[in-house]
Amino acid sequence: MKIEYLYTVISIAIFTVVFYLFYKVLSPFLVPIAWAMVLSITFYPVYILFEKLLKRPWAASLLTLLFILIIILGPFTYITKELVDEITVTYSVLENKGFEVITMIQENPTVTKLLKKISSQTAVKDIDLNEIATNSLKAIGKYIGEHISQLFKNIAVFAVSFIIMCLTIFYFLKDGKTLIHYIQERIPLVEEQKAQIQERVKEMIIAAIYGGLAVAVAQGTLGGIAFFVLGVPAPVLWGSAMAAFSLVPVFGSFTIWGPASVILALSGSYAKGIGLFIFGVVVISTIDNILKPLIIGGRTKLHMLLIFFSVLGGINFFGFIGFILGPLITALFISLLEIYTPKPSQ
């Protein structure tokens, strides 16, 4: 009995060490692998269509990969170029005209009355928005400047990661069924429990990829167009920011267009500020309420607060890809919790 126990302990220890070493070997490539997984799942219906037409998995996988590159690289190249240009311009504007905007806001009669009221009722006297904003604007400008240089430094790393991602997509599509079957065979659960986990993962993937990305693209595009029409500087930059923030539950893209409408109004552009706010409430936010129920429905079966923390925690831990991996891991955890929760005796 002792020998069997010792054998079990040694086996677990060996497996743990080997698994850790395996993780360390793959860890530099986890982000491109994760993106490959997301894109493979997203475009898997396209692969199935090509496979039916071509009857050759490798040809269908290669054609799907080319299709993904065409769909992504075209808009991505344009957006990246515009972002670099607009970030550079924004950095210059923050340095040269940032304080002019603050001065215009401070000279607004409504703001002046509000500041005087605050000063009269608190120990703080002579509130000066210029003084308050100085450090913030400098910090923002410094942050943008540092990350522009960092962006160019990481071009080589990005190129290698992109090649790895493309290669992984090809094999994920071609050998996806075999890989899924291999993993399922080695999960120490009964078939019913495996099916439960598979269904939960499928639901979360559909919710995160098809629902989340559809809303992000729609809100980012509409927001960028609104900023462009209203003459707000850097519409591609702010549209991209709205697309990114739309992935965060509760606050979403309002984090961008809400303050922007207030700043426009306080700086004297009342019509633009009110127009942007109405457009944000009626159009941008409504897209979220239409597309998500339409695509996702009641698939996630997770509480909104849990999804909120899952998305933020996932992004914090994994980077941008965490908006999918965070909720996915949470869904897996909930599924395992439900499986291993003792059932009440009849």
C-alpha cells in the first residue's frame, strides 16, 4: 500500500514538473496561439465550406487562412496607419492646444458658477482647471510619446508573432477535429460531463467572439463616423478606443463618447455636444442592445457582474485577448463547479 502511494506521489510530481516545463516552453507563444484559436473558431464555418468544395483539408485550411488575411490585413493596415498618424497629431495637440481647451471650458459661465459654488462651500479656494490639468496633460502626452517609440521597437516581435499565428491557424483548421478528439479522450470525466463542458465553452465562445466583436466593430465604426462628421480630431483613434471599450461590460463605449460630448458642450460647441450625446444614446448604445441579444441570446448563463470582472481580469492578465479568455476560463470554472457539486440525495 505504501509502495503504491509512493508511486502515485512520484508520478504526480513528475507530471507536474514536466507540465511546468512544457508551459515554460510554450509561454512565449501563448498570445499568438490564443489569437490563432480565436480566429480559427471565428472562421471555422468558412473552412467547412471550403472543405466541402475542395475535398482536401490542407487546401481548405490554406484558402481559409488567405481569406482571414484579406479580411483582417486590409482594414488593419489602414487603421494602424491612421492610428499612428492620429496619435502623433494628438500628442502635438495636447502639447500645444490642450490648455486652450481647458481655458475655454473654465471660462464657460456654467462651469465658472459651479467652481465658485464649490469654492464657497469647501476649504478649496480659487479652483484653477489649468493648474489641475497641467500634470494630467503632461502625463498623457508623455504616455503617448513613450508608447509610439515602443510601438516601433516591437515591430520585429509582432512580425514573428504574426507568422506563428498564421502557421497555427493553418494547423488548427486542418487538424482541429483531431485535436479536439484527442483532448476529449484525455479528460477524466464521463461523456455527459464532457458534453456539458463542451456546450458551455461553445456558448461562451459564440458570445465573446461573434457577439462581442460584432458589437465592438459596429460601435467603433459608428463612433468614428460621428466624430468625423462633428469635426472631432482623430476619429479613427477614438473610434478604435470605443471599439475596445465596448468589450468591457456595463460602461462600454460610453466611456469615450460620454465625456467627449460633455467636453464639446463645455468648450462652447453646444450643438455638437448635444448631438453626439443623442447619437450615442439613440444609435451607439442601441446597437449593443440589438446585436447582443440577437447573436448571444441567453447563451452565457453568467451574471453580468461575473462577466464584468472576468473581462477586466482577463485583459489585465492576458492582454487584449483576455476579453475572450477571461470569460472562457470563468465558464470552464463554473462548469467544473457544477459537475463536482454533490447532488442532493433523492
